[in-house]
Amino acid sequence: EPKDLSHDEL
Amino acid sequence: MNVFRILGDVSHLLAMVILLVKIWRSKSCAGISGKSQILFALVFTSRYLDLLTNFISIYNTVMKVVFLLCAYVTVYLIYGKFRKTFDSENDSFRLEFLLVPVIGLSFLENYSFTPTEILWTFSIYLESVAILPQLFMISKTGEAETITTHYLFFLGLYRALYLANWIWRYHTENFYDQIAVVSGVVQTIFYCDFFYLYITKVLKGKKLSLP
């Protein structure tokens, strides 16, 4: 499944 | 958000503040690798491009701005205000030996072949090796000021806490970011011998000097 690319970490 | 990540971010911020205080109060950047600081500024610049486009939280935005400011002010202090105290002769690590493989790998191994995603991947890979010029400089000079070792301790601790954060997130929200985790493990491994010296020497009040 497409990776969640939100990158919510610093 | 979890306690490991908060402690990690605080440790990261503390490291940057310790470095800024060391340079500002001693009016000197002796023993500090300017190259590592340039790499850290590059890491934050390439990772936080979404600062204005992708709002996650007030905390996230504020910390990104603070990290960017700390990184650029540190580089300015080293190459600008206190450049006369900069030990460029010992800061001799070849950055191309880091940048070429990191750029190559971020094009090869990423989650999606888009400019922002490749830049994010580049920032993750670069961060894992960004401290090498600094560790190389210490191994070359054979010693480090105690305040510099505290800086390195909190900088290494931050990513170790992020490893705990990823274990926590894997078990609680089934979150798994392979690129960040593998790079974070590599990054933390680079600090291991420093951690050993820090705990066995600096915490016992001795100066950090390499055999």
C-alpha cells in the first residue's frame, strides 16, 4: 500500500 | 506524540543550545567541526521544505523554525563571527565522500520518486553521517572540550530516543518508517564509542582524550 508520506516527525 | 519523541526533540534542542552557548560564551569554535554544522543545516533545510505547505501542529512548526535558526546561527558563528578561532586544518573530512553516496542512495532507495520525497530521504541519510566530520576531528586532535562532549552526548541521545519512539509507535499504532529507522540505527551506532568514552571518562570528571 502506498506509504503515508506525511512525515510528522522532526 | 509520545514521551520518547518529546524527550528526543528536547535532547536535540538542548544539544544545539549547548553548542551555541559554548561558542558564544567562549567566543571560540575551537574543536568544533564547521563541516558537520553545514551538513546539519543542509539536513534541516532539505527536510523542512514543507514548513509552509504542510501544517502538522504548532509544536512541529515552531520546532522546525527553531532548529533551522539554531543550525544557521551556528554556521554563521563558525564561518562568520568567530572564524578566526575556527580550526579548519583539523576539520579536514572530505564532504564529497558523504554527499555523493547519500545523494546516490536517496535516488535509489526512497518511498516515492518525487522532489520533496527524495529531498526528505536525502535529509534522513545525510543526518545519519553528518556527525562524522566532528568525530573525525576529535579523533585527529585526540581530545575535546567537556562542553563539546555534552553537546555530542545529547545529540547522540536524541536519535537513540527516536529509536525507542519508533519501537513504541510500531507497537501502538503499527507505524514503521524503514528509511528513518535503518538510518537512525546507523546514526546511533556511530556514537557508540563516543558514548563509551563519555560515560567512562567525562562522567567521572576526566577530560575526554583519546588513547
